[in-house]
Amino acid sequence: MNASPDPFAGAPDEALLVAYANGDGQAAAVLTARLLPRALAQATRMLGNQTEAEDAAQDAMMRLWKIAPDWRQGEAQVSTWLYRVVANICTDQLRKRRGVSLDQVAEPLDATPSVAAQMQTQARMTALSEALAQLPERQAQAVSLRHLEGLANPEIAQIMDISVRSVESLTARGKRALVDIMAGRKAELGYGDDEPE
Amino acid sequence: MVMTNPNDDMLDDLFATARAAAPAPSDDLTARVLADAEAVQPQPATTTAVMPGLWSRMLDAIGGWPAVSGLAAATVAGIWVGVAPPSSVEDMTATFIGDEVSVSLFSTDLLFDEGAWSDG
């Protein structure tokens, strides 16, 4: 597993961020390897669009680089901070989309077994993203952190800086709203008579 | 009894589909992010020494305040010697006003002549 020795192996993200802020050249590469995949995955799940997700992930990482010199150690974990930033960037992006058909900008995600399956997966992710875009921002963030990232409510509470009870309320209302929004697209997304894949 | 909405199943499946999407960052994206990091990385702090003023530089050159006090004492002594020169010094000053007087620097008379210093 250690194909390339990591001089920062075991070092917390926060220590790497401080090293980066102090001019260490390698710290950025290690932080990117650790954090970019997760930021990109979160953005992809929320936006359902590869290009937009890549831009969002790059934007989030840029904000990390910029905040590095002012990072207040011990206040928040880097990973928690990044979840919040990606969620904010993505909800901003979703808001811009309102009223605009995503079909115009949708791009196929990475290869799946067949073209048909790939198209259906893409259509479903696009539909989910469009539905998220119709939710109030806080609901969209809570729902995505809970159901797309699979995070526990206390962690989401920390990320969103709200109480666990508020997280429960936001996710419940958000999910209910999503069900209503998606109900009309059941057949279109292949959930009619067919078994869901 | 809890009624399950069949649409809940669809939503759960959509969530699962989205969760399965975990694309690896492309080389291009990684390069862009690293370029950003390099572009905004703070440079190691360079400390610019503040140029001290003329007075403090002169003070440093002569050895600080202890040296200044020594200089002050020497100045006072010099003035005193000028105003009321000891007899041995009078011999030396005579050379400047014309009298030919030879003074040996190593003369024990000059160095240890009590009267030369105590006569004021």
C-alpha cells in the first residue's frame, strides 16, 4: 500500500494545513490526495453533473488554501469544515439552476456497464439534483449530508452549526418534499413497473 | 401503523444511486487544485531588519552607554587638564608654544612623580 512514502503519514489534516501555511511544498499534495476525492464525491452526488462537481470541488479546495494562514486550530476539524463548504457551494450552484433545465448541461458520469444503464443512472442523478434544487437550502444540505453522504445527525449538526433536533426536522421535511417532487417522475426514471436497479 | 409511501422506496433507491457515485478526481482536476494551492500559498516570512538611527548606530559603534560614560569622564578630565595642567603636562605643552623640551614617555619621573599629579 505504501507505493509512495508519505512523509506526513499519520499527521492530522490540521497539522498539514499549518505546514502548508508555513510554506511547506508537500503538504498541499498530501491534503489534496486526502480531501479532494471526498469533496468531489459530495459535489457529484449533490449536483449530478461532473463538470459542475469538479468546479465545486476545486472552489472548495481553493477556499481551504486561502483560509490556511488564518486557520484557528482546535476549533473545527478540516473534514467538517470541508463538508460545510462543499454543501454551501453546491446549494449556491443548485439555486442558480432553478428554472433552468439541467438537460442542457448534463454530461454522462463515468462509464457504467451499458449505455442504457448509464443514461438511466445519469437521468436519476440529474432528477435528484433538480429536486434538491427546489428545496430550501438548509433542507437540501441536511438531506444531502444525511442521505447522500450517510453522516450521522450529530455530525451534521456540527457541520451545519445547528442542533441535532434541527437536523432531524430539516431532513424529515426535506425528504418529504423530495418524495412529493419526485412522485411525478416515477415512470420517467424507470421506477414504473420495472424493478428498481 | 405506519403507512409506507411507495415513493419512499424510489427516493431511497435514488439516494443509493447517488451514494454509489464516487468518481476519482481526474489528473486534470488534481493539477488544477495543486496549481491553486501553489498560487495562493503564503511565502515564508522574510524579516526586514529596521535600520537603526544614526545616533543608535554611533552608540553601538563605541560600545553602548558604558562607553559613553567613560567618554564623558575622559572629556571632563581633558577639560580639567586643559584648564589646570599638571606640571608634567606643562612641559609637553611647552613644545607646542616653542620651548624645546624633551619628555621621555617612559620616564619614571613623569609617571610616578606624585607632585606632578597632586599639585593641580
